[in-house]
Amino acid sequence: QVQLVESGGGLVQPGGSLRLSCTASGVPFNFNNYAMAWFRQAPGKERQFVARISGGNIGTNYEDSVKGRFTISRDNAKNMVFLQMNSLKPEDTGVYYCKAAGEWGQGTQVTVSS
């Protein structure tokens, strides 16, 4: 069973940057072919899609509000996916979750506040 562990969250001022990481373990031999994604959940709201990267690094897609500010990437040798978040806004605040192979990580808190 795939297990996912996120890290890199924290408190940052508006306009700042954070880089989230997600490490997968217990992966199948063909894990490189699996898409990986980031979601977030703001207080009192449903979990929403943020970004996705396809297996084999073929393509990426983003939720409209993060386009041009967030970049998703992966390191297949290390079974990791990253989310570089720049120009952060207060509305980016929430718990960020990694998803892959039908599994979720435990989440990492991102708070954007002055």
C-alpha cells in the first residue's frame, strides 16, 4: 500500500514562497507511471484540486487561481512530488494534501498571513 508524507508547510507573509514536498513509500515498481497531485482544504470548505503532474512527467495542470504562481514537479528516482508556491496570498491558506495511487497523505498546514 502506498503511503504519502507531506512536509514543508508553515507560516508565511503574503507575497512569500514555500516549497512543499511529498514522499511516497510502499510504491509499485511502475510508480513512475502514476499521476501525482496536490489538493488543499481551507477551514470550513471542501477539499479542492490544486495541481497535477502526469506519470512520466508528460504534463501538468493547475487550478485557475494558482496558475503562474505554483509549479508542480516530481523526482521519480526518489518517489517525490513537489509544489513550489510563489506570490502566496491569504486565500492560499489551508491544509495541503498529496494524492497518488488512490491514497492521501496526512496533510501539511500552510498559513499565509501578515
